[in-house]
Amino acid sequence: MENRKLKIRDLTLRDGQQSLFATRLSQAEIDKLLPYYENAGFYIMEVWGGAVPDSVMRYLDESPWDRLRTVAKAMGGRSLLSALSRGRNLFGYVPYPDYVLRGFYEEAIKNGLNVMRIFDALNDIDNVRESIKMINELGGIADGAVCYTVDPKAPEAPKPGFFGRLFGKKAAEPEMIFTDEYFVEKAREMERIGAKMITLKDMAGLVTPARAASIISKLKAALTVPVDFHTHCTPGYGLASSVMAIINGVDILDTNIWWFGGGSAAPAIELVYLFAKKLGVEIDVNMEAVGEIRDRLLDARRSLADFDLNKDHMPRPFDPLKDTLPASVEADLDRAVAAAKAGDYDTLLDACHAIEAYFGFPKPNELVKNAEVPGGMYSNMVAQLKALGASDLLEDAMALIPMVRRDAGLVPLVTPTSQIVGAQAVNVAIDRKKGQPDYSNCSNQFISLVKGEYGHTPVAITAEFREKITGSPVEKPYDVSSYKEPDSAGLATNNEEKLLLALLPTVANGFLKRRRAEEAAAAAPAPAAKEEAAPAAAAEPITGPVQRAPMGGRVVEIAVKPGQTVAKGDVLLVYEAMKMENDINSEMAGTVKRVLVAPDEVVSTDQPLVEFE
């Protein structure tokens, strides 16, 4: 392995902050870091896509386009800039028509993006085909990502015929779906349709060292394009599996810088550097410049304390170029390398965990490991349930994720399916808390997933479950002609803003309304002194039956008016919770007396929404 160079994709400014801090890193904090990134020499910097376009508008009131432009201008081409695209779902949570995809890709490349990492949450190649083609045509670099996932554990007390229904075999011998060959064949297909590099995307950190060795070696043998390995440390495999990926010839490795590494994020580059030295592999990065970023990244992390699950247990400071390691850590490094070369994966894991424990990185998360979920999904569920005042539901919801995933066709858990499955697990937890049957409340996106609008699931959804959720046993693919472009009149002033509305209509609507209001206020004359308002009349007490919010969220649309007669099951309003839009269907037949909420209003769990006569 001597003289071999390992390229690095730095995830700190996108996936690192998304996995650890719910994508709350502000542009002001990023601006402080960019001058030090110039000389780092990262092959690729991931800075955009994923949850960034949504989150910077939703939580930070910032423009996604400004973020991309600012980073591109500061870097001046010194590193390739990459974004994460969900294929047909782009950076959103529903399928989009081709013209929306092309519009975003074209603007992104125009604004400095180089590499688009493209994946599909179902590993449905049909959903990435057009994106790969478009990126190549527009002068970008198409990076095809295959989503890693595992076959589900058998339930502790399986229902008779469960696996027979799921896999077509007896429960004792379920067919393995997610074999090495499954992932290699997906990668081959992506290379055939034009991908210029291939990523094994392990969003939940479930690639064990043994699987890293077998899959990476097979990908290297099967492909002619560079291979990238992307993983997370949440369940405790990330560092050890990265070592095995290096040994087995991976070309590019995804890492974060110290304060944004480990835990539910990818491994820290500093630990990878220590292993690479032992292996005789050169990390193709300026580690002195990385140290300058690291010194300033601590303040950035402190600014995110409200979203930092480990703010009281941060890693100890470490500079791999200057600090002397204790003899015990040196011994663990040597033990890990010897075990890795010998294929002794238990010893490799034990040594890696000892090294991470010495530096103060989080221990393996057993809850996440058993539920088989990505770290970003976990941190977002924590943040969103906290905001909704429903943190007590977290453990129940996490435990329900495997069941919901099996019911929905064994989908890999990566955005948007991670959000869809996670939100639905919360809904089922609420159903059970209220004594209602499972799936009494389903998000519109979960219904669409089960219907077939997101594509073909790895395992076919049963006709019985599809009928239960959608009302029909028949699979129905996404119909491009059904896409309704949002009305941008009066809101969008340019193509970039129109694209934001097309991608995330609810979030972009509020974001652009604030921009237009600011512009109007700046142009308006100073307001005259206001007369003192008369006291507000007391609210009329509620005397009739009401429909309540099953979960806290924000009202998107009102579908009924006072005096309107509705049947049981009619849509009363649409509201958004945990980034999913939910129809509120009437629980009764009757006449609407009052609508008790307004569009854009934030409602709490059990808050009255509609009063009936």
C-alpha cells in the first residue's frame, strides 16, 4: 500500500452538521471557516443539497442559493464542491418532474457546484437515470450513490406466515435481499448509465468491517470509475469499517473534521490520518490547514449548543501533527491494524472503540443500532419531537421504525424515506398512546410511498397493506402530469426563487413572503403613530364537537368553510409535522361551525382545529 494516496471528501459543512446538529450551522459561522478551507486541499467538499436547502430557509431564514454562491466564491475552484441529490426527489420529499430537476441542476452548476451525488431512497435505478444524464450534459460530475441497508431482524414473536408473506418462504429461512451482489449490480448499472464515480452510501452506519471489506473489494473489481465510501459512526462501526475500506482499495473516503466527527456523523479525519500512517497510505490533504479549521470549528460547535446532544461530553482536543499519543493508544492502533489485516473484526472493533473512548467520542448508540436508522434521522427526530413538546414519544417511535419499514417494502432509511418512516413511526406511537389501531393517521407522503409513487420498493408491499393505507390494492406509479407547479406570482422575483417554490412550496412560501415584506417595509414611508386599539372581544366559547390536531405542527391549508357540510373522511385541512404534510380527515359527518386556526399558524398536539354545529 506504500505510496498510495487516499482522496478525502470533507462533509463538515453539510452532512457533518446535519447528522450532529440538525442542519443549523449558519452562514455567518461558515464564513468564518472558509478562509481556512482554501489551503486544505480536500478533493471534494460537500457543502449543499441534502437537508440544507430546506433547513436554511426553514430554521435560519437564509437563501440556499446564497450559501452555494458564497462557498464557491471563497473556494475559487481549489476543491470540487458537491451536493447530495435524492434523484427524483431532488432535495425535497416528493417526486418531481424532469424540468424541476434540470432547473435545479443547471442553476447549481452555474453557481459553482461541481459534483452531484445522486441516490434514490429505494435504490430504484429508474429514479436516478435522468439525473445522472442531466448532470453529465450540464458539465457536472455525476456521482452515483448506492444506498446500503440490511435485511430486517426477525421480530421476537413473528406472526404466523409473516416471512412467508414478505419473502415467499418459510420464516425459518428468509431470503437475503441485500447481498454484496445486490449492491455491486446497482453500482454497475449506475456506471453503465454514466456515473463518473460510485459511492457506497452507508447513511445508517450499518456497514460492518466485514461487509466493508467484501463490498469495497468487489466494487473495485467490478467498476472502472473511482469508488467512495460514506459511513457514519452511530452504531459503532464507522471507524473500523473505514479502515477496512482503505485496506481494500477505496479511492475516496468521506470524513469530518474533529469537532464535527464521530457520533452520528462520519469518522474524524484526524483518526483516519493516524490509521493511514500505520498503513503506509498518504492522506491527500494538507493536515496543517485542517488544524487551522479545527481550531475555529470548536466555536462553531459551541454556537450549536441547543442542538448538540453531546455538548457536555465533547471530544478532548487533539492535533495529530503535534500531540504525542499515550502508549495505550499507540498499542490500540497497532492492535487494530494487525487485526484488520488478519480479518479479526471483533478485535478491530474493540481496539477502535477503545481509541474513540480515549478521545471522548460518543459510545455506540445501541438504540439506533437496533432500530437500524441513520444518525441524521435520529438527531432530526430528537430536535423535532422536542420542538413539538413530544420528547416522551422518542423511544416508542424508534422501536416502531423496523415494523413500519418492513410494512413499507423494506425501504432503505435515507431521506426522504427516513423522514417518511420516522414520522409514520411517531404517528403509530401516537395511535397506540391514544388506544387507536396502528396507522390510524398516515402522512400524505407515507400514503404515496405505499401507493408506489416513489418507485419500486426492494420487496413488494402486500396488496392487503396497500389497500389498508391507500384504499386500493393496486400499485400506482408517480404521474408526472399530476404535478402542480405552485403559483409564484407576487412571491418569486427570479428563476432561483421559482425553483425554491417548486421544490419546497410550504417552506419557500414563508421564506419568500418574509423577503417581500422586508422589501416593502424598506420602500415604505415611516408609519404614522397608531391609535390605541380597542380591547379585543372575548373569544366565543366552544360549545360544539371539535376535531383536534393529532400531533403538533403548522397549518398549511384550510379546506373547509363555516356552514359547509362535510362527510366523515372529508379533508378539513392540511398541516405539516416533522417535515411531512398530513391531511386531517373529518372524524364525523356534520356542518362546520368555525375553523379555529389559520394558515401558517403553529398548533400543538390536541389543539382544537375545527368546531362543528
